Amino acid sequence: MYPSSPQAERPIHPLVVRITHWVNALAMLIMITSGWRIYNASPIFGDWAFPKSVTLGGWLGGALQWHFAGMWLLVANGLVYLTYGLISGHLRRRLTPLRPREIGHDFVAALRFRLPHDPGVYNAVQRLLYVAVLLIGIVIVLSGLAIWKPVQFAPLTALMGGYDTARIVHFLAMAGIAGFVAVHLALVLLVPRTLPAMIIGREIHFGRNRVVKL
């Protein structure tokens, strides 16, 4: 039998990482839901649209205001995180190395629910997903600029294949980030003991277990 009361705590996530994580979550929520309202004003895929109940802004003008506010918050927060991550070595320690053999091994182990979780240490699948979402973040910013200022950023818009194609790229990048967030939230629900570490910086142990956290 394992004890049900907390046994120990140890530092996992620095304060800067925790703050930028939650600010990023807020910014992404604003941008995704307002972006859905903007999409509804001019759908890409026929008449399909997002339910108004899950969109932000009320109307196109209001959604654009929210979207730009979320954009500047996301960019400022991202610069803080990247600056800290590069200077402190946080990104190098958490997201490297990326070896195909390790990724394949950990992916199979995750599918079999036999991937051990070491708090504060990302497995190969986690590292791959976090690097992927960072790259998608770059794509969504660039495609957003191409849509926002297609004349001022004409070379960028052309690189994206034109305005209409840039909208599709932007939408697909949003879908990729939304999918990552959905998986992330689902795994937090499956492994709730990982949540305190992102709030207080430490993990609270309720006994030993083997978990999968992507």
C-alpha cells in the first residue's frame, strides 16, 4: 500500500516558466476564440463555422480587437520565455537531445502506457511535441502577419502562397496548437499530480506510480 498523504516536494518549474506558462495559456485562449469569430465572418471551408457560444468578440470588429490584444500579449510573453530559456539553458536542458531512436522507443512505450514519468524531465516524445509546437508558433505568427498586412508584408504573403493560402496556413497552425492544448489538458486530467508543479513549482507526491505525460 502506498501512502495517500503528501510525502515530499522538490523544485521543478522556475517562477519565470510558471508565469509565462499561464500568461501564454490566457493569450492563446483569447487568440483562438477570437480567431474563430474572425473566421466565421469569412469562412474558408464552405459554410462551416464555429458555434458563436465558443467564440470571443461578439462581432468582427470586437473579435479583431481581442485578437490583436491577445497577439501582443502572446508575443511579449513569448519573448520573455525565449530570452529566459536561451540565457538560462532551460530550453536546451528540457528540449534536447532529439534522437529518432529514443522518440520511437518512448512513443511505443506511451502507447502501451508503460512510459515512466520523471517530474521535471521530458521524455523524447514530450521534447518532440514541445519543439513542434514552438515551430508551429513561429508559423502562426508569420502567417498572421501575412494576413494582417498583406501589402506591407507582401514578400511574406507571397512566400505563404498568397493571401488566401496564408489564411489556410494560419488556420491549420491554429488547429495544430489547439490540438496540442487539448492533448495537454487531457493528460493533466489523467495525471492531476502534475498540475501543482506548474502552480507552486513543486510536485506533491501521493505515492509512486507510472504515468504518461506528453
